[in-house]
Amino acid sequence: MAYRIAIFYASAGDGSSTAAEALKEWFEAEYPESGVLCKDVLDYVPKWIRWSVVNAYLSMARNYPWIWSRFYRSTDLASGRELFADFWGDIHKSIGRTYLKYMIHDIEEFAPDAILATHFLGMPSLLDRWERSCPIYFAGTDFLSHRLQRDLRYDGWFVGSAESARQHRADKVPTAGVTVLDFGIPISRKFLSPPGREEARKKLEVDENAVMILASGGSIGAGPLGVIADSMLDCTDWRVDLFCGGNDAMRNSLRDKYYPFKHINVHGHPEDILDYYAASDVTILKPGGISCAEALSMELPLLLFDPLPGHEQHNCDYLLERGAALRLFENRMAGEQIAELLDSPDEMAKIARAAGETARPCAAKDILAFVTGKIDESREQQAQEADATEIDVAGAE
């Protein structure tokens, strides 16, 4: 059976785009005869607006978390009546009214059977203005959701946890004809069958007996990775890999700083991140939803540091509550906390086991199976209605 799915994301941060690419990857593998349209909503706006949206987010996330906290919390208010919320709402509506026509043109030309969104940007205007001929679903990229993701006009939501489903119920999402399914956060197919530790270490040229630590500031390269690495300067028998994502300034600065320390390696966006996960003993992460979902699928002992207020803090709390991670409270003592953890194999095994129980590596597959199942149901219903119409016409004749 062939299907046509449109997937929309926003490249303000990589979580939304990574989830969209994961859904596309799974869709093309599971339904090779089908068609998929995967587009960045910000492609439909002028470059200066795109630059402003992306850089405003990056600047807040990297440098001004208190501003991000105010923005996140104000727009998450049930009433939506606050300065940031009103300002954002007006801008969002204006952009949608002006540029949404290009997005609608692509949708009408592609003629999808269903639409999936992994970011709310542009979606309220689409839900408001497009005369829909197919269902529109929202797929979350964190363990809890934001109010702007819970627009009641969606045909359904795929959420990261049962707690997120509870948020929807608190918003009084109508039960009839609306679906909220706890399938998890969509991640790449490659995390379903990762390489073994020995294979990964051989590829990365890491000694089998060495301690290997992976520390990541997420896709945007935020947080004090340098402070964390400083705590392991004397651990010369370890291998420490720092990942700065798209933060070129951080990557260049840390490379210069740690050049004399051969056990500390600095990276940007490596293509083989899966090998680093597989080879590592402990992972240290900024608690972005996608990063955490990937690490959970690897069943690694996980330390979380400096969560942004809002979605990252929610992700951190969610994983701590389930015993699937530990909190790194004092970044300057990260090396000491890791050493204590390494000396406690039972604790490491306990965290890894909880991570495995929390992981949902097949989330994207489950989401797409549900969507295509609904398409099949709709097609069958249409065929039955067509047959009934033919019978009525024949009877009338």
C-alpha cells in the first residue's frame, strides 16, 4: 500500500528537524513505494525572519537562559495573557498570515494523506486557514509538552510520555475522535541496532580497557563543557570526547584550550555519533529531548547538567524520577562524580537498566504505523460509501 505523508519542522534548534528526519527515514524504509514531503517551515519566510527566529533562540539558550525561562513559562500559561505571550502571538499570527500561502501551495501540490508536525511554528495558522482534506498530527520531541503544541484542532498527538498525555487531559482534550498516544520521541532507525562496544571502540581506536566519557552540549552547543572537561584534566588514563554541536565558537575555543591534553577530544557534529555512544562508559548531556531519547536507547549511565528552564528542566525531572539518569549539580566536580559512579558497578547497572526501560527506540515506527492505519481506515470507509452510492443509484434506476 502506498501513502503520501507531509512532515513539517522548524530549524530553531535541531530537535524538531532531527525528529522530522527520523520520521522520514523510518517512513522511506517501512513504505518504500510511498512519497514523503519533509520541509522546514522557516523555508517559507524571508531570510531575515529565519535568521531572527533561529538566532534569537540560540542566543537565549546559550547566553540568556533567564530570558528563555520567562519566554517559555509565559507562553505556556493557560491564559496566555502575559507580555511575552502577547508579543509572540502577534508576531506568529502576522508571519502565518503573510507567508503561509506558500506552505499551503506545497501541501496542495503534494496532496498528502496525512500531515505530521514536529514543531508548533506556523501550525496554528495552518490549522486555522487550510480547508483540510487530511488529518494533521503533532509529534512531540520532549518528554513533556508545551501549551502551544496542544492546539485542540490537531487530529491527534504523539507524545513522549504518559505525563505529557496527562497534560493533554488537563487541557480537556476532547476524547471523541481525538487521539493522544504515548509512543515516545522519534529517533533514527540506527539506534535500534547500534554497534557493540568492542566494534565501536575498534573503529574509534579506543583501548578496550580505557574509561571513555562522552559529554555533549546538544545540537546547539550550550552549557559549560569547558568546566566539565577541566575536572578531568588529570584523568589522563581516560578518554574524554566533547561535542559542541553547531557552536563553532565553542568548538574552536575548546580545541585550542585542550590541544596539549591528548586524552580530551573536541568535536562539532560527528557523523558517527552512534559509535561514540556505543563505545562510552558514561554519557554527560544537556537534557534535550532527542539527545536523551538517543542515549536511553543505548542503555548508558546518564549524567544531566545545566538544564534550560522549561523543556530541558522537564526532561531532566522526568528522567531523574524514573532513575534513568543522575543530576550533575557541580560541574567543577564532574570528574569526581564520574569516578565514584565507575566505582559503583551496581549503581551503573541500575541506571542503565532504568534507561532501557524508559527508552522507546521504535517511536517513529509506531507513529507511522498508526498514521498509515488511519489512512487505510479512511480509504476503506470511502470505498464502502462509494459502493453504497452505486447501489442506491442502481436501485433508483
